[in-house]
Amino acid sequence: MSDYQTLLTDVTDKVATIWLNRPEHRNSFSPDMTRELHEAFGRFEADDGVRAIVVTGAGKYFSAGADLGRRGGSTFSRPADLKPIRSLTNFAASAAPYSRSMPQSSHSTESGPS
């Protein structure tokens, strides 16, 4: 079900799972990953068949944080052409999707050191 380069996604039994999929870079956030996360959360937020969203990391690590070798502090900036979505209102500041106003529950799991 993934149409992304830096994420894997799946929906099973009303639970959407998003895997950060850059294990060769310890799943560090890149501008592409940030864009894709915004798109994935927007898609799942709009899907009435999704009751929960789980975010985890592919491979040994959950995430090393921002990929500072690329864009540093602007890695988490929302691209100008993407409208804000409720589930990611605080994403740029925290690198984790807060979903207080989102109808689905969201969770993250760590698959190793983060």
C-alpha cells in the first residue's frame, strides 16, 4: 500500500502502520520523509476506516532525528504547497505527530535505540 520512497504503510484491521524506511540512515528525517509523513497522515486522517495510526521504524532503529547532513534545522518544515493537517500541527516542532484533534488514535513504537 506504500506509494512513498521513505515510508512503508499498511492498513490491517483498521490500524494504519507507518514505518520510517531509511534504515541505512538510522531512519533519520529528510525533507522527503517529512513531506511523505504529512501526506500519509493526511490520507489516514481522512479515512473513516482507520481507527488508529502506529508509527515505527524499519530495521534496528526508530529514528536518529533530523538528517543534519542535508538540511539541518529546516528538515521538519512543512513544504509550502502542503496544507496543514490537524494530526501534524506540532510535527515541525517535535518530530512526532500529536493528534489531539484527530479522530484516530496515534502511537509510536521504538524498534531499538532512537
